[in-house]
Amino acid sequence: MKTVKMVTLLLAVMLLAPIGALASHHYHGCYGKGYTWDMSKLDSDQDRTLSFEEYSQKKVDLMRSGFDKIDTNGDNLIDEAEWDAIREAHGVERVE
Ligand SMILES: [Ca+2]
Ligand SMILES: [Ca+2]
């Protein structure tokens, strides 16, 4: 049961992580200010094609950034206190 709860929490974090970034004014939409139309900047192996991993890496980096902002003690987990802190920072009522 505890595992299910942690997985649910992790999924919620993955979906809501950009909200955390928004609070600190570092999230600016799907790809943010760092979005580029310069394909070579996304093409990490420089083979002049984009794999899905290359295409999506910026989004992954943004989600990681949001996760790290919420994970204030840096243990690579978001506990309830950290979750409550970011929720309260956004004025969101706790969902029971
Ligand atoms: Ca490539
Ligand atoms: Ca943590």
C-alpha cells in the first residue's frame, strides 16, 4: 500500500512539477525560454536526425529541474512535507 501511495505521489509530482517551477519563475511553457529551432542543439549525437530521446530531453530536463526544486533536502524523493510546502506556496488546498 505504501508503494502504491509513493508511486501515486511520484506520478502526481511528474505531472505537477512544472507548477513548482512556475512558482520560482523558471517555467515558461512547454519548452520554456530555452526552446530552440536550431535542430543541431537538440541533436546530441550530431547525426542530423532527432531521436525521441533527443527531441524530449529538454522537457525531461525541465521536469527534473521542477522535481529538484520541490526536493529541498536533495534525497531524490519528494516527501509529504516537501509536497505540502510547494502546494501551500501555490495556495492550493490539500486534497484528501
Ligand atoms: Ca541525433
Ligand atoms: Ca526530499
